[in-house]
Amino acid sequence: MLSRCPPPYRNMTEMMTTVSLQIVGIIEPLIQHADWFFPGDIEFNVTGNYGSPMHVNHNANYSSMPSPDMDHSDRRQHDQARRPLSVATDNMMLEFYKKDG
């Protein structure tokens, strides 16, 4: 089918195929790791009011960074309880703690 397209459309078809593959490459990991990216339950009220869902913020009780004067065991518990800003940020913090001690 690609060989029947005139030359300007052939490039457009190739670009659309490439973009489609790139989108799949981004969306697929989000779907596979949805529980990690979006923790917690969203409560939907299906019988009454059809408004916005109620979302519980599970991160409200946690600060984003542990205190420097925390005990090492407390720091590990803090790290397990918090949700990282991103995979890259979390990996940086793990490397920092490995070097720190």
C-alpha cells in the first residue's frame, strides 16, 4: 500500500507510523505501571450525584525529602512510604543513600 502512495504522502505515512509507535512506547509503560503512578482508590458515587470523583491524597502526610538528622532506619521507612516524584528522582535518591551510608 505504501508503494502506491504518491511521494509527498509516502513521507506523511511513514511519519504517522513512527509517531504511532512512539505514542505506544510512552503509553504502554504507563498502563503497565498504573498502580505505581496512581496509587490509592478513587471512590465513584454511581447511585447519586454524577459529579467529580472523590480522590484521597495519600501523599499529604509525607514530606518529599527525609530530614538529614533522621536515624538511618527511620530514613528507610520514610523512603518506603513516600511516592517518588519520578523514576529518575527515586534512582538518584537511592544512589545518594548508597554513597551516604
